[in-house]
Amino acid sequence: MNWNMIPRRAVAIFCFGAGALLTNAQTPAIIPQPETMEARAGGFVLASGAKIVANAGAEDTGRYLAAELRRRDAGELQVVSGTTVPGTGCVQLVLDDPVAGKEGYVLTVAPEGVIIEAHNASGLFYGVQSLLQMLPTAPAGVSRTNIAVPCVYINDEPRFQWRGLMLDVSRHFFTKSEVEALLDEMAWHKLNVFHWHLTDDQGWRIEIKKYPRLTEVGAWRKAIGFGLDPKASQDYGADGRYGGFYTQDDIREVVAYAAARHIMIVPEIEMPGHSSAALMAYPQFSCTGGPFTTDLPGGVFNGVYCAGNDAAFGFVEDVLTEVFELFPGPFVHIGGDEVPVDNWKNCAKCQARMREEGLTKESDLEGYFIRRVEKFINANHRRLVGWSEIRQGGLAANATVMDWVGGATEAAMAGHDVVMSPLNDCYFDHYQSLDHSTEPYAIGGYLPLRQVYQFEPIPTNLPAAYQGHILGVQANVWTEYMPSFKHVQYMVFPRLFALAEVGWSPKSSRNWDDFSRRVKVDCARLDELGVNHRAVK
Ligand code: ACM
Ligand code: ZN
């Protein structure tokens, strides 16, 4: 395509001075693999002093690109507003292209300049990510001004709308800047959902103004726990207690950071089980009155809200009300997994509730609990997400199921949306090698990179008519045995790159050998940026 023929409907443009031709065209190592990519002869030189030209609405993406180029020592580019191409050698960003798909983009690199066109800001942002991944890798400290980018035409959009990562910050606390570092990596790989597991038995991590003891008491435990070396983490308060929490200002900052990277945050407030930290602070909302503790090993415990006590629902609703104010996204995750029913069996209030509701099994009380909470969530214009077990006792009317131990096909065929994060293919707490002597201690399991890459999110027994209910995929990082952020990075990278490709790229483009080539380049990028990862061979 002639440069002048490139449509300019929704384009962000960088302007670069003319420079040397790229003599040695490389195949760009983009992850996730674009839907269509056509390598072309020659290259474009990103010269120092080049400009990014952004049309109306594209300026934020332009500034993001300039910052990311600076981070990579790839020059200081000036962002200018405009719709016309001021000569050659620019990167032009064009928003409002009606042709590109919903989250799609068209990226053209020609010797004269770069154009990224998109229908909306997300698509434009993803085009920028592909361009960033076309920069050659360079050792740390080596300037990359005047770098050559191979000429290419890419027309790309994602296969799935939910491309997620869950981080458990309860078992160990991770700071705001650590979370933001993870959001950066997600963005670079076109992932768009960060599921923030904010509460569990071993720690409550979100400030709730109406219930200050949740973080005064519930955010802390006596010790690091899980048999770990106390020195493996820095997360000790001034009084020596182990833990931490996010203030509401912290949360707002992270939400904004994610939004600037087109990432939706789905907060998870666990209920009715996995709630020992909340009940340590407010035991009156349990069946037994406590006491409860956060000093627990991994496992399933009786920190469960009383399903017969209206005050417990009042507490949950108050907490969710503050959560709705902090998180603008449409989804709120309420957990719902691994709920032991012993307390409910022995509780007069729970038994009375069962009689009132005509329930014969305690496990059906979970259905009652979730359905009641869903009504509140829907009344507040949000959608409930819960783990597989929320199907027990009757699925709430509008619930989205996060499948970790089954139920996807049944839920989708009943008209519910589903996110796939099965235990066997998406749990990044599992070992990356069968030889445990070479790996840091992990919870168990075995999930090599190749298995993540080969995961197919659409269940084989789901008829085509219901496949649209599979929103996408998600990796889960449970952190019992990951006390440091470096350790989290080791478990996440490069497996997250495989997941990104599963969530974005066409099924027909899956090619393990080619991915293996690209993943090595991507790991070199991590090295450049100082991000820890497991080595690839
Ligand atoms: C889970 O892994 N308990 C959802
Ligand atoms: Zn009870």
C-alpha cells in the first residue's frame, strides 16, 4: 500500500526524521499473535526528534506511547494534536476508524512513517502495544534512538472480550506499585481484566470506612505463615504484625492506572466463606460469635457469614456500597467458593432461614445467600461474578460464572456468561516443572508453559449456539507460597504470555514452535525492563 493511500480515519501518527533503511528485516515477535500480519520490505527509523501526531481523543494514547518509548530508552518524542500528517517520519494515531473491529486496530509501518487507526481508544492502545513490541531488544543502558522498525501491515482484533489475571493479595500483601507493575505487563500483552482478590481468610486488604476494624484487625496476622522464612517478605507493620492494606485513595489510584491502560478491575470480596479475616474483626456476623483468626495455614475454614442473620447481609451490603463507589466497572466478584456448611448446620438462625425458604440441604443456603446478594448488586447496576460453586442451590438470575472446577457448559446453556479459569490450565500457583528441586516451593500441580498455550477456552461439549456466553479466559495467581513480588513474577512470566495469546489470537493461528521463538524475544524484553521471570529454553 502506498503511504498516501493509507486511510486516516482513526490514526495516531508518530513523526520521525528520515533515516537509514532497515536492511535486515525481522519477523516481528508480537505476543499475542495478531489476527493478520503482512511483513513488508524495508523499515522505518524512529529518529530522535520525531513526533507523535494524535487526532481528537487520541492524545492520551499518544502521551502513553511517548512515555513507554522513554521507558525503553527509545527517544523523546513530542506529542502533537492534529489530523494531518506533517511530512513524513511521524507516528500518526487516528481514532474513530469505523472499519476496525470493536477493540481492533490497523497498524501500518512504512518507510515514511507509522499509522495506527482504530475505532476506539482501546483499539488504538492495542495498536500502540504491537508497535512497542516491534522495537528491537537492546541490552540495558544501550540507547535505542534511531532504531529501525520493520515495515508491516497488521489488521488485528481480539478473539475474546475477557482476558484476565487474578492476583491474591490476601495470602500476602503486594504494594500499590507492585500491582501497577503487573498492570503494565498486562497492558503490554493486551490483557484487559485485573481480578483483584482483596479478601480471604488470611487478610482483608481494602479500607472500608464504615468498618475500620476490617483493616485495623483483619489486615494483619502475627506471622508470615505458610511455613515461610519470615525474611522472605518486607510486609511488616511498625508493631511487627505481618500484612498491609490499600487505603481508598490507593484503590482509586490503581483503578485510574488500570483505566489508563484499558484494564477493567474486578474487585473480589469473598462471601459467604473464606471470610475469617472479616469475622476476626466483626465476629457478630458469624453463626458462632467466634473467635476467628487470620493466622491460618492454606485450606478451607469455618470463617463463614451467618446466612440466617439479616445483620450479616446488612454488613455485606454496606461493604459492597463502598466497593461500588471505588470501582466503576460493571462486575463485582463475590467469591462463593469452598463454603463449609458445619456452622450453618448447628445454627438456629440458619436452620430457621432454611425452614422459611423451604430449603432441605445446607448447601442450598449458599444459593439463597448468593441470590440475595445478587439482588443488591443488580439494584446497584452491577453484575455479580462468582466461582463455580455459586451454581449450588440454584444459580442467581444474572450471575456470571468463573469456572475453576466445572459448570461452564451447564451455566452457558442456561444463558449465563462464563469466564474460563480451570484448575488444570489456568492456575499459575502450580509448578512449572516436574522436577521440584529446581523450582521454588509451590502449592502443587504442574502447569508448563506449553499446556497454558494449548488451552482451548470453548468447552468441547458446548453447542455453537451458546459459545458466545464464554466471555474469555483468566489466569489465577494464588499466593500462599509467593511471599515476594519477584516470586509472583517468576510464576506469572512467561506463562501469562501464553494466556494472552489464548485470549486474543485466532484459534487457527496457534503454533507452539513460532510462539516458542517469540516468547524468547519477549523474555529478553523482560530482562531489559528488569522484570523477573522463569527462563525459557
Ligand atoms: C479457588 O481456587 N478456590 C477458586
Ligand atoms: Zn447462622
